[in-house]
Amino acid sequence: MPTTRATTEERSAVRTLLRLWPYVRPVRARLFTAAFVAIVASCTGLVIPLVLKWIVDGPVAGRDPAGVWLGALYLLLLGIAEAVLFGIRRWLVARPLSHVEAEMRASLYGRLQRLPVAFHDRWASGQLLSRGTTDLMLVRMFLAFPLTFLLVNGVTILVGVVIMLMQDWVLGLVILGPAIPVMWTCAVFERRYALVARRAQDQVGDLTTVVEESVLGIRIVKGFGRHRSQARAFRELALTLRGTELHKARLLAVIWGVIVTLPELAIGAALVLGAVRVADGGLSAGTLVAFLSTALALRWPVDSIGFLLAMSQEAATATERYFEVMDEEPEDDSTPSGRRAGEASGESSASSGRRVGEAAEGDSLPFGRRGQGAAGDDSAPPGRRGAVRAVGGGLRFESVSFRYPDAPPGSPPLLTGIDLHIRPGESMALVGATGSGKTTLTALVPRLHEVTSGRITLDGVDITAMPREELRAKVAVAFEEPTLFSTSVGENVLMGAPDGAGKPDLDRALAVAQAEFAHALPQGTDTRVGEQGLSLSGGQRQRLALARAVVGRPGFLVLDDPLSALDVHTEAAVEAALRRVLADTTALIVAHRPSTVLLADRVALLSGGRIAAVGTHQELLRTNAEYAHLMSGEPAYAGDTEDSR
């Protein structure tokens, strides 16, 4: 994924931050109340200079000790009131803003689950992780502090300026002198800081990616002795991020220097001018004390403008990065072609004409009979007694073509004109050279990728006419590189089962996959397997992934070279158990070895993005040179591909 993901110069921080409103709206009452309380607290502090004026011009000038003590009591009460009000503000915002952060994080996670595989292929996991952690923390901090205090400090400065002008308009104009250069500096700072803030947050995502990859690949790093090179790569990224953060610090130092220096000079000038006027009798000492106290009370609201703007820009960047993910189009269940469920070109099937969501014939039958007709059909494939063939049933690819959405313009599709029919209850092995598109073809069945043209049907029903949830309940998958989660063995396996599955289903699936080793683990099937299942061997992970695929008794099974990591003896045992499962389901199996191919009734050879041949294993060995070379493991000669087409 490119480092620069948006043109920050074209972004309006206010417009970006307004996108947070749907999340903030449920807690708006408490936030508005908190802002009002903060304004009252801040304005309470501005009453203190007026009390000082009364003390100086009244009790002090009149030598009235009782009046001085009364004034001190007023000041104490005002200070306590200000502190209590700010405490109430903090209490009002703490709980609702943690709720907003939690809701945004849940929404982001939910969206990531619904985004297509193509999105996850493009985006680095560290970038997504940083959006769900660091960026949302910045958003929460903005809502808790800068959002409120930009308003509070703005009102405080306005009220304070009015009070100073009422005290003495000449001194007030002196104080207002730096206003224009300060505002110009803030405008310039905001534009420049936005660019640097975006760069820094993207670099945090890149750094997170490196850390995550290094931790997950620690065995590779240690096995090849690459810890030094990995450390150098991390250090380079860390130094780059450090440079960006220092750039941010320099920008912040400049604006702070301007914002602090110019008002201080104005206060100094007002002090000198006011002292001269008091000496001349043109101004009371109490008025000068009140004026300067008000000016000093405004130092914090003015000085804070710099880092409040900085935090706001960082929050705007974080919000922008958050909605970059949220704005991505999720998987939808619309049917672009408008086809109804059950329509199959040139065919009339038992399921033809049914709409989305209606049960296909045989759905209510026991495991292994979903998508099949009556038992005992004599037209069943050889070796599949009880499996039934229905016209248009099973798994069918019709003129399917596919090219990746991010493929270079004009590049040929990876798959072209795929026509393949796997009959109900039949298993078909998919064979082809490395890179021929076998895994991609299998990923089209559960709609992990969308076909570019053509269509795929299950029992005559176009898969694009099914809700994805329904489709993926019918089709179980097991990938060549199994992914396990850092939960227990049982939870990993039962992830492939419908709700309500229990220990009998788990034990049956483990037996099929020859994964009874799980019972010998320290806590049995309750043993946690660790992140990515790396506490297990490759063969053990693959067997658990196979158990996950079969535990739900699927009507359709898609296996991507499911036995590649098994030893010869375990492979034979798994094959024996898997044959019983395949006898009762419709399966597409990516295979590289003859032993896996022999599990299937028929074999399809994928070559040049097309189905080059279909037949039994023995037929293709006799008639297709390319297939024979793939099965023998010998290097293919140049003419094989042409001869086999």
C-alpha cells in the first residue's frame, strides 16, 4: 500500500472532524453540558480580577482589614467553585467518550470483517492496526480536551477582552495589538502541521507492520540469522519517524514562540503604560491590577491555542485515516445481473426459478445429502453409490473469467472461459502447474473474490443470488496454509460448525482429520494453540484446519491441497477417513500429488488459465502429456503445453 494515502492539502480539518458526529450524537447532551460547565468555570476565573479591583480600590485604599479578609473569602470561594466545575466537566466527558471510542473501534472491526479479500490483499495489517488503536486514541483525546477547550478558550478570550476594554479601552487596544499576527501564524501552522501529522501517523502504521511481521515470523528471522538486518530495518523506520516527530516539534515550537512572545510583549507594554497613567492619576491602581490580572488570566487560553490546534490536526488526520477504511465498499449481497436464484442457462433443474433464500431440494436431508436427489440413482459417478446426479445440480462454472481488480490495465485475465461441472456427490481434483490459478479458482466459490465474467452455480442457483452468509454456510473451505487463532483447539475447529455444535461434532471432525493428538494436549481440546497456531507443527495445523472444514457437514467442500504438510503414514490415514466424507459431499480439491488426486472421482487440468482436460486420473495419464509430467514430477518440455491443449 502506498505511503501517501490522501492529499492532506485538499482536506478541511473541520469538514473531516464533522464526520465524527454520528458517533458523538448519542452522547451530545453530556458533551454540551460539559462544555457549558467548562465555560462557566472559565468565566468564574475572570471574576477574580474584578474582586481584586474591589479589594485594592476599596478595603486596601480605605485601610479596612475586615474588607480585605472578606475579599480573600470571595477569592477562595471563586477558586473552589472553578475547581469543582472543572472536576464536574471531567466527570461528564470520561464515560461517554470511552463509549464513543469503543463504538468506533467496534464499527471499524466490523467493517474489516465485511471488506473483500482484495482489500486485505492491498492493505498492510500494521496500517489497519494503527487505525484501530493509536488513531482512535487521538480522536478520543480530541473529543475530551481540544474540542471543548477550543470553544471554552475562545469564549474566555472574548469575555476577557470585553472586560479589559470596559476597564480601559486604551490598554485594551494595546493588548489586542498582536491578534492579527497570531491569527496569521495559526493559519500557516495549521496547513503545515496537517501534512506532517499525516506523514507521522502513516509511518507509525508502517512501523507497526514491521513489528507485527517480525513477531509472527520470528522463527524465520532466527532460523536464517536475520535479526540484525531486521533490527536495522526497524531502526531506519524508527529514525524516519523520529525525524518526522522532530519536524512536528519544531513547528509547534515556532507557533508557541509566536503565541507566547507577542502577548507577553503586549502585557509588558500595557503594564508600563498603565503604571505611567496611575502615576499621573489617570487610572486607579485597582483598575490596573484588575486589567493586568485579566490579561494574565488569558495567558493560558492564548498559550494553549498552539497545542490545541496541533491536537486537532492530529485528530483530523486520525479521523481521515479511520474513514479511509470505513469508506471502502464492503461485500454486498446484491445481484448485479438481476438473475434470480435457480436460473441456469440452457438447463432446467429442480431448483430452477427459486428466489434467494429458498431451500434447495434436499436441504433438509441428513449430512451428505444436501444438494442431492433421491438416494440410489443409478447415474451416480462410479464409486459413489448413494450420491445422486441432478441436471444442473452440483457445482458448475459457466464461462468464468477472472482478473484481479488491481491488475495492470490491458493485462490478460488470470482465468478465461472456465467451464466445469462437478456433479452432486462427486469430488473433482484440480491439477495445474504452480501459478496456474488453482487457488484463485477455488476462492471464487465462496466469493472471496468475484468473477469478472460468467457465473458459478450451486445446485443450479447462481452464487451471486445468494446472501453470502447462506453461501458460506453451504461451502466449507480448507486452505493450504492453515490459519489458526489464539484460542483453544475446540474453538478453532468448531468455528466451521453452525451454532449449537458440541463435543460429539468436534470429536467426529478430529477423527476424520486424524487429529486425535488434540486429546493428548495438556488441557485436551481446551488447550490454547497460541498465535497463528505456531505451538503446533505444520501437519497438526493442517489437520485442525481440515477438521474445521468438515465439522459443519457441508454440502460443498473446497480443499486447497489439504494434505501437503502430512507425513506418508498420517496422509494415508487422513485419506481413508476423508474418503468417507467425500462420499457424501460435492468437493473440489486442489491437488499436487497422485495420492491426493486418487481421492477424487475425476480430475480437471488447469493450464493457461483454462480447463485443458477433464477425465479420470488413469485417462489423463494415458492421453495428456502435461498431466503425466505434473504427476511424475519430471521437468516438462516445451511442447507439453501445446500438445495437451
